[in-house]
Amino acid sequence: KTMPDSESLATFEHYLATVKKSSANTISSYLRDVRQLGSYLSSHTDEELDTATEDELEGYVSWLRAAGKSAATVSRCIASLKCFYAYLVTLGRMEENPASALVPEKTTHMLLFFLTSKEVELLLEQPECVDMKGYRDRAMLELLYATGIRVSELISLNVGDVNVAAGIIRCTSKGKERFIPL
């Protein structure tokens, strides 16, 4: 009844991409979390991914915390494991989700901080405009500062998304499109 870990991961990746339509970052994070659990299981237990029990998963989460992982990292890992094991249950590879009882820690929200106008000036002056890379980096920083777009939106911009004459940029993120004044 058990499936090799590599096969479980390959089918899970396909599920995340095609059924859940997860972003590339989510897929990468979830797969990394599940692979790390697999490494932990092989070095600390006799279990495989699809034979792990609630006790092994709780041990893994405790091990992560003892290794100094942040509450946010541990919480994301728990979400990854819950999703992975829910998937194995739907496949019929497991009868119940051993991760369902895992409880993420309360994460503390980082306080926002603001840059002074002098700090912003220093930041914008960092790229040296001596070559195309310097001009690109400076334009990226100025665009981030001027519009407040997300970094993920910035790096996915194409030339056709910028309409200088109309003074707008078209950003696409999480399947939604936004038009932002430039």
C-alpha cells in the first residue's frame, strides 16, 4: 500500500499545480517542507512519508522548534504537511490525516517601520547608473517607491504592461489585474 516518497512528491506537485492552481512559490515551499519531513523521518524513525503517524509528525514539529525555526516557518510547514496528508487521504494511500491535530503557533506580526526621506534618498542612490544593470536596478527601486506595487508584481512586469503616455502600469498578481498610476 505504500508509495515511494519520490512518487508521492511527484503526484503531490502535479496536484498542487493543476488542481489547487498554487503559485510556483507555494509549490516550491510545500515540496521543500515535505522533503524535509522525509529526511527527518529517514534519519530519526523507521517510517516513510505515507506511514508516518501523528506522533512522528509532532516529534518533527518539536524538532523544528528546537532547531530555532521561526513560528512563521513552523506554521507554514504545518500547513504544507496538512495539505500533503489530506491529499494522500483523498488518494486512498492513508486512512486518516496524521497532521490534522498539529496546531501552529501564534505568529507575532512584525511592526511596520518607515524610512526617513534621507534614508529613501540613500536607497534610491545605491544603484550606480554606469551600465544597463545599474539603470534597471534604479528604475526598479524608483517604481517600487513611486507606486507601492508588490515585489512579485514588479518582477513579473513586461514592457507591454507599462503605458508611459497614459501614466499607468498593469500589474497581475494572484490572478487579479490592477492598473496603477505611474
